[in-house]
Amino acid sequence: MGQIFYACAYDIDTRTCCVMDADKFHANCYGHSGAVRSIHYLLRQKPYHVMWGGQYVLLDDKLAEFSRKEDLLGISTYINREDFELNDKGWSGKDYYDKVKFIIENSERWNTIKVWEESREYFDWGNTHSVEYSGYLVNHTQKLAVDLADYFEQSRFFSGYREDMTIDAVPVLTETGGGTQMALFNGVAADSTEELAEEWCGDLLQIVDEPMKDYKIINCCFSEIWQRAGYCFRAFGVNDEQYLLKDNSGRLYTAAPLSIRGNREREGALYIETRRETIKFNFAHYDNLPYAK
């Protein structure tokens, strides 16, 4: 069936939260997702802790990995007493049973808000069908920032029914585990920074217009191998040997498959074959290339 996720933004001081069913990660981690839209809208109003929370936190003693109060409070926005009862794992006998009790107690203390319609109007959804990739996504907890325009340019792709799509940075950075690997199941563009997945889970985030003093701007890109390949083909084409280009400088587009555990395997480039009116992308390791740039 697969893990279901919830998009959660929460204010610890006011005990206010916004929680939306985000379905399976790879179905709703994009900039045109309503769940992403709502979180982006909130972050453009003020700072919130953010967690793209998965149900699998209840399995395989995953809760033992969460220690910060901010994280346990995040889990309490979408997991409650009934969830623990339906997934009976003998909680009272667990070493982390105090965390279970904390989550259950706090799950009843949240004031829930909804911003579905406000976020639609804010982003002019009927015309844009996407959140805005401008300004900076900042992490107040770690004093880090992501340039959203740069993120979009590195991560964008074309789909069969619309242009200028992207896996959004917020779900990947803040997920509780197991989601990003599904979105990037086939592999990643070489420039992707998939190692950042989950690194901002539960942190205090905000979207601002200008970079904040003393905050480090980090490179961030989440780009699936074939989605990005399609974009590069339309935007930059191929060289004389029919190898796909990554930009206008003539450099090759390179990528890597992922192992079942989400680790990168050998990188390579893509070359195309044209068959009548169809185009096929083929993967070639570096040692099989006629040359490499």
C-alpha cells in the first residue's frame, strides 16, 4: 500500500497547527501540490516548524530515533491515541514509552487552522498552478538558507501535461523518512543533493524575500534522473555524438541510478536513439563514453 504522509506546519508557542493529508510522498511532493501550496503560504506569513510526517514512524521502533521536543510535538500534530491503539506494538514495554505518552498527551492540545482557500488566492492558483520560487527558504534552527530561484532552476522539469514543474524542497528536507527514495526511485541527476533529505525535519522554517545576515546559503537540488533528462533535452539538446547536454556550455548531463537503499551507483551520461518519431534515452557509464566533459 505504501506510506501515507501528512504536511504539518506548527507553532509551538501558540499551539497552532495546519495538517493536511499529503497522500504518498511521490504523489504530493511537487510545487503544484495543494499541500505544498498551503505550507509555502504559511511560511511566507511567519516562521513555523515543519514536518512532512509519515505513518511509518509507528513501525520498527522508528520513534526511538526522535529525541527533540520539537520533533515529538510535530508527530503529535498528525499521530494520536487512536493511531497507537490501531498499531499496537506493545508500547508500554518499549524503552521509549515516555515519548509515546508525550505524543498522545500533546495530540489533544493543538488548535487546528486551515488555509486552503487563502493559499489558493495568494498564489493565484487558477493561473499559476504552482507555488512561487522566489526569495529564500530559511532554517532558523540551523541558520541555513536555500535560494528558491536557484533551487527551481536546478530542479525543474517538464511533464507530459505541464511545463516548469519541480519536486519541492520543503517535503524532501522535512520528511520523517522513506519518502524521498520513492520520489527518486529511478535515480538522480548528478547535481542532486539527495543527502539533504530529512535534514530539516521539525526545524523552524520561513520564506523571506532577502537572505538573512549570518545565515549560510546552501546548494540544494532534488532532481529525478529521467524528469530532468526530459527538461535538458528540450532546453539544451544533444551534442554531435547524441549525448544529452546539461546546459548551454556543452557539458554533458550526468546522472546516477540509486541502489535499493538509496545510495548512488556509478554515474554516467545519457545518449539518445531516434526511432521514427520517438526518442529513447540510454544510460552509459563513463568508461563506455567516447569522451567525457
